[in-house]
Amino acid sequence: MPLSMLLVEDSVRKEDRVRELVARILPDAEFDIHTARSATEAGSRLKKHRYDLLVLDIQLPMRDMENPKADGGLVVLRALKERKEYNRPTYVVGLSAFPELVTQFEADFSEEMWHLIYYREDSDDWTLKLSRLLIHLADSVRPAPDGSYEYDIAIITALHKVELEAVLALRVDWTRKDFDGDPTVYHFGDLVGPSRRLRAVTAAATEVGMPTASALAMKMVMKFKPRYLALVGIAAGVKGHFGDILVASQVWDYGSGRLSTDGHSKSAFEPAPSPIPMAPFLHSRFEAFGLDASPLRRIQSNWSGTESRGGPLEAKLGPIASGAAVVADRPIIDDLVSRNRKLIGIEMEAYGVFVAAAQAPDPKPLVMCVKGICDFGDVEKNDEYQRYAAYTSSHYLYEFALTELAVEDVKGKHV
């Protein structure tokens, strides 16, 4: 199925340059490009179609034959955020030739982890940024050759204790296997449901953090060629109840950026995240799975631990930030929320795993992060709810995989 783009642009020159970039960067990819010259025409197209990418000019006429308005493109952006009749694209990029508009409206894009790019005829900077996104979108939907996957799902945890224990406690007949020259201990088993059987492999990293999780992810992708790659475990939540499940719609490294100084003694951190979204296929499947509350009720009622279950168990789909340090300081989370008001949690491994999946050789897996809230990143942080959070996240992944993932059923038929 081809990727689709809506290019909302009243400049023929800019439209031509974007089309040339797509043709140059993705010469072999199927990429349908639709155009709109005004905010009204863009709205009409967004009601009828769901696009993988929206490239949006900022200074734009409201209707055909009218003069451009400085915030015409923002009308489209705000409609996407606030009105359900518009199909929300997978990703949105603003492209403006006016630096003052980039400065004025950058926050409207960044709060959704989208980008507003300064377009200059005499610079290639905008082409480099847009090129990276085009390549990522193409990679996220590129099918692997038939028969190239060897396992259906690889499950990664950061910790042996608590997190891997929760995975190994699933209703799976796991078998341990060691490989000469490889220090990682792997466990193999089948996730079996009424109509699906998933060949699975699981392992834990040697320690918490993005470097070791990324290394393990790359190793498992190359060694076992899984169709899906899942990171499960525990995380700090922004709000909710202990045990609530956090599913990453996108991830980024909140430590990515630049430290600068004012020339004296004061320094400041300038964030420059490069978010990686979950593949549209998985996003839509998690959205559909979340409509049924029965798996959550079943998971909560089956918990046999001593920790309190808290309120009704919920699953949240939204952005998750990864960082290098354990956070026990609520203002840090509040600062991250100020950058992205839809943030649902922070943890230490997801971005590394998503990068590994994106950089792996074909066949690339579709990657997901499913974690349970064990604390809220404040001074009251402790280990009390880690077992419960690891239990809820691993069981939610188990239920999701057997309900939604496209694999072969127990009779060998693709479902």
C-alpha cells in the first residue's frame, strides 16, 4: 500500500521542490502526493482521506483566490487537534519561508512532537530534516519478503528481576537456551490463543538504560528476525494509577540537545529531540484494542500480589520520553510536560530500542513499548509497585498480541 502525503502549499516553487525531494530520496517507494492551495481545500481533503504525512505551509489563503493569511496554516493544524471529523495524519510538518512565523508558531507544532521547519531557497537544512522523516515513514511500512521472518515476536526487558520474571510468568511454556559466545540467556515459547500461535523469544538486558537495551534489541533482531519487537516493563507515569499501562505512540530522548551559555556563568539546555513514532499499523491496532475494557478488568482481577490494585486499571496511548537517569524529582517531569502536554510517562530504554529497530537490516520488525506505572517520578518513588506494574504491562502485551497482531494462525493460515 503506498504512502500518502497532503502538501498544503500556495507556492508552486515550494511544491515543486518538495516533490523533487520525495522523488530523489524515495525513488523506489510508492508515494501518493495530494495538494491543496488553501486552508478550506486542505480541510476538505482531510475529511475524506487519512494521510501518512501532512506538509503544511503557515502563511496560507483561507480560500482559493484570497490573499494569504499569516496564520492560515494554523487554522488547519488547530482543526486537526480539536475536531474529530478531520482524519489526523500520522505526522505533520510545517514548512514556512518566514522566520518570524517559525518563531511565533513553533510551540503549536512541538507540543504534538511535530516539527515546524524554516524553508530557505539558499539552504539545504530543511531538505535534510524532511528527508529523515520521509525515510522513516517509508521504512515503517515497507513489507519484508515473504518467509524472511523467523519469529513472530521478540520481547525485551531492562531487568531480569521483576520485569523478565513477569514475562516468564505468562501462560507460556518457556524453554531456556544458551548460545556459545553469547552471554545473553534466551527463553523460547509459543503464545497460543483461540486463533493465533506466536513464536516468541524473550531476554533481559544486562542493566537498565538505552545503550544496553539498544544493543540487545539489535542482537535479537539480527539473530532471530522477529516480525514484532516489544519492550515491556516499568515506567514513571505523569498521572493515573499504579499499574496503569502506558503504550508509546512515539518516543524520544529527552536528553538530546545542546548545553549553551550566555557568556558568563549561566548555562541553559536547548532540547533537540528526534521523536520516532510507532508504526501506523500498530497504532491503529492499539487504538482498536483499547476500545474493549475486558482485558484490563481481567488483568486486574487476576492479580494475586499483596500490593493494592488502586483504581480501575487503564491503558493510555501517548508519547513517552526516555532518559539516562532514574527520575525522582517531579519538576523534571513537569518540565517535560511543558514541552509536550500529551506526555504519559518517562523511562530509560524505549528510544534506544526504537532506534535499533529503525537501523536494523531488513527484515525490520515493527516495534512497540508497553510499560506499567510503578511510580510518578517524585520524592516518594520506591519499589513497592514494581511487581504489579511489570505484571500489568506483560499481561497487556500478551492479550494484545493474541488479539491484534497479524501472524499465522494455529492452522498455518495468515490472519
